[in-house]
Amino acid sequence: MIPLEHIYWLTGLLMAGVAIVHLCGVVVLKLATGYAWPEAIALGSTVFLPFDIVKAALATSLTLLFLPTRDETHPFSEQPVHP
């Protein structure tokens, strides 16, 4: 089983990535078109945000399927040593 803190970190990193991409897109849209900030945010981010959230959730789910568990990472696993 994958530890819950790994799931939290992975989800947080994906959401941070989505936020950075949206921030860059809104800034470029504002500079290129001269829209006010509320218009640039509405046209450049809110339209795509629901789909990006679904994409991030799907990516997290698929990644968790393929990540090895501690038992599968033999040389570096933290298994107890039996005498």
C-alpha cells in the first residue's frame, strides 16, 4: 500500500503545476491582449480549470497504480530484519 503522505505530496505537486501553468497563461493573455486582470483570468483560466482538475486527478490515480510499494523496492525497502 502506498503511504497516504505520498498521495498528498503527489496531488499537491500536480495542483501546483496546474496553478503555475494557469498563472503564466493569464499573464501572457493579459499582456498580449491588454485585457483587465478579471477578464484575463475569466477567459484564460476559468474555462480550462475544470478539465485540468480532472486531468490532474486522473494522472494521480494512474500514477498510484504504477508506483511500487515498499515491499517491491527490495534493496531500499525498510523491512524488519529477522535473526
